[in-house]
Amino acid sequence: MPDPLDLLEIDSLFSQEELEIRGAVREFVRERVLPDIGDWFERGQFPKEMAKELGALGLLGMHLSGYGALGANAVSYGLACLELEAGDSGFRSFVSVQGSLCMFPIWKYGSEEQKERFLPKMAAGELIGCFGLTEPDFGSDPSRMRTRAEKRDGKWILNGTKMWITNGGIADIAIVWANTEEGVRGFLVPTDAEGFSANDIHRKLSLRASVTSELVLENVERSDADVLPGVTGMKGPLSCLSEARYGIVWGAMGAARACLESALEYSKTRVQFGKPIAAFQLTQEKLANMAVELEKGTLLALHLGRMKDEGRLRPEDVSMGKLNNVREALAIAREARTILGASGITLEYPVIRHMNNLESVLTYEGTSEIHTLVIGQALTGERAFD
Ligand SMILES: Cc1cc2nc3c(=O)[nH]c(=O)nc-3n(C[C@H](O)[C@H](O)[C@H](O)COP(=O)(O)OP(=O)(O)OC[C@H]3O[C@@H](n4cnc5c(N)ncnc54)[C@H](O)[C@@H]3O)c2cc1C
């Protein structure tokens, strides 16, 4: 019997090492995430203590090299994101923020001293990072940010508010993007710095097993040693987002796979009108469409992963992957929900949790509309953002 979750045998396209990394993450999710994720989601908690376990597995900044990072290839990183998100988008978000949004800019644009000071501890999960770009009034259009850093008496003084920041309330270090006279710069701000505060956002109905916060900076003082020296302008934060979006292309397929698996299992055991609902043509149509989109999305992720490993992945390619895979993962989750009937609305099954999580994934790291415009510009040469 072919594996119903891999009818096309996509597994045969991965190397032994990639499959081993995937196996280790899958086991971690089965042992450490799945037993408690419903409770964490319900209580609105991310188990911060898991950071060190994720670090010990080599998952933090795993596609970077040196400074305690694993140095895995992009496909392995993608597979890890897929397996983590099959557990919960909150775990994949934690790993994306730590590795792609916080460690990556230090690794790419930081001084040698900054790299040595932060990266090994971040790779081990001993130091948690957050990435502050979005502001209350500037989401899709972050270049108009109000957060400012001004040089006074040789010190940088930062003022502003960042919004919707993953890990904000549990972070030790914030990468804050602020406007300066020279353009946007990245600042390393310890969260115990005077004038810095984080307020967690409550009453979320999506990504509940993840901390999301507002960051407030009131006359926070920093020195030149706390500025990322290697980049000025929006290229800095945008290049980090491209890294993290790449992980989402894979991660979304993890949430989709978990939903298909749950719906498939349920459909074989739930009996109505004297037979399993899996035996009805309408249910099979739903399952078949879900399987087709899961396989197509996984192939797309793999194609982008191989391009990234060959150093030829462009931001518009990542936009295509994020737009398609998150859209299709959401469609799969919604369809799976219908197969589970009333049971599908409870946390006894993973489906509605994934479905709600994917609403955040659709919006963060560039909304589906913004990725559509990126692809539109690549197609036509016309910029339709403003
Ligand atoms: C759970 C969660 C975690 C997050 N974590 C982080 C984080 O760690 N760090 C961080 O910096 N940010 C984070 N974000 C913020 C996220 O990146 C923003 O929410 C996102 O960029 C969209 O911004 P917005 O919510 O302000 O929506 P807006 O930009 O106000 O958009 C509202 C709507 O208008 C549409 N729109 C905007 N401009 C255009 C246009 N030109 N043409 C057509 N439609 C348009 C959008 O697509 C959207 O549908 C997070 C968000 C969430 C929900």
C-alpha cells in the first residue's frame, strides 16, 4: 500500500541526511509537542523551557554555519519547519523568529564581536530573540516606520512602538529596526534595557501557543556596538523576512498534512448511513483534492529549497511559495474541518487549531495580497503597491 500522505513518493527525492533530520524532528514533535499542545493552545501559552530542547536538537538557526549553528542545508531546514508546524504553527514560528529573523541578521550583518556574543547562546536556546519591525500604524508598509534612533552625545537614543512581535514578552534580546538619518538600521536591544517594555497581546484566537507582544521604547540608550554594522535601509529587515518566509512555505504543508491525516483517519471510522463516511464520493473528492494540493505544495517547497541550496532563490520565488502554500493549507484545514463534522470544532482534534493558526500565517511575513503584488511586479514590471 502506498503511503496515503505521500502518494507521489516525494520522500524518494530527499537525501538520507535530510530524512534523518526530518525523522528526529518528527519524533520530537510526537513526544514533546503533541501530548500537550491542545492545553498550551487553550491556555494561550508557549512553553519557554522548550527553547533549550529545540536548541539541543540543533533547530535554532540550523541553516546557518559556525557559532554553534548546525550548518544544515535549506531543504533540511524546510523539513524541520514542516514537522514543527505539523505539531503547531507556534513552534515553527518560534524557530523561524529565533533562527531566520534574529540569528540570521546578526550572522549576516553583525560584527565579529556581536556574532560571538549572541549566536552560540541563541543556537543553544539560552538566549531568546524577537524581531521588531511592524508598528501599530505600519504593517504591510514598514518603510514608513515611526521608530527613530537619534545620535546624541555619542549615544543612540531609540523611541517608538513595535506591534505584533512574536516572542516579545519572553525575549532576552530584541532586534529593533529604526529610522536614522542614514536610513533604517538594526539595533540590538536587551529587553532589560532602561526604557524598554513588552506588553503581551491577549485574547488572540490564532497562534495561541505563541507569545505576541507590543514593544515600547522610551529613550532607550544604545552604543555604536549595538548597531548591526553590515546593513542600512529596508534591505536589512526584508532579507530576514525572505529567510523566514522560506520556512513558512514548508511549514504550511506541515499543518496541511496534519489536517489531512486527521480527516482521513476520522473518515474511515465515522459511520453514517450504515457505512464509513470515507466511502462516500463527496468525502473522497474532498480527500483527493486535499492530497493533490498537499503533494503539489510539498513539491513546490522542495523546488524552492533546492534553488536556495544552489544560491539562486529570489524573493519573488519565495512569494510564490508562501502565497500558494498558505492559501492551500488553509483550504485543506477548512475542508478537513467539514469532514470531522461537529468534532472538528474542538481541540480534541488538531484541525481547528491549525485552521486558526493559519489565519495568522496568511497575514504575517507579508500578507497574501502583498505576495500577490510581488508576483504581479515580477510578471509585468509594474509596481502596484502604492
Ligand atoms: C501572530 C502574529 C505574529 C507576528 N509576528 C511579528 C513579528 O515577530 N515581528 C514583526 O515585525 N511583525 C510581526 N507580525 C506583524 C505582521 O507582519 C503584520 O501583521 C503584517 O505585515 C500585516 O500588517 P497589518 O496587520 O498591519 O495589516 P495592514 O498592513 O494594515 O493590512 C491590512 C489589509 O490591507 C491589505 N493591504 C495593505 N496594503 C495593501 C496594498 N498595497 N494593496 C492591497 N492590499 C493591501 C493587506 O494585505 C491586509 O489584507 C505578526 C503578526 C501576527 C498576526
